[in-house]
Amino acid sequence: MKKFTIIFFIAVTIIATGTAGYMLIEKWNFLDALYMTFITLSSIGYGEVHPLSVQGQIFTCLLYTSPSPRDLSTSRMPSSA
């Protein structure tokens, strides 16, 4: 249960950071920013919701290299005793 809680917290943090980043950098509304975060992290690759600025492109590269919830759930985490 502790592993699930940690993975869930990290996933929510990454999604919230991605959404807030697009809202601040690109001035997008919440839904467009959340959708862009999901398609970036899931590697779906539908394309941008709106054209990205240079800052938005850099942010997308950084967001894409963050660990995805799927990566976290399959990684080996130390078990608690």
C-alpha cells in the first residue's frame, strides 16, 4: 500500500506540474493544459493542442523526460520492513 501511495503522489505531482506549466507558459486553459500533459506523458503523440512557443517546446521536452506513472509502477522500489 505504501508503494501505491508514493506512486500516486508522484504521478499527481507530475500531472499537476505539467498542467500548471502549460497554463503559465502558454496561457492555456486548464483542460487544454491537462490534455497536453496527458498526451505528452502517455506518448500518444496526437500533436500539440495549440502551437507551442520555444519555451513551451523546452517545457515539453523536460516534461516528457520525467518518469511516467507507468514507469514508476514497474520500477523496483525498496520494500519497507
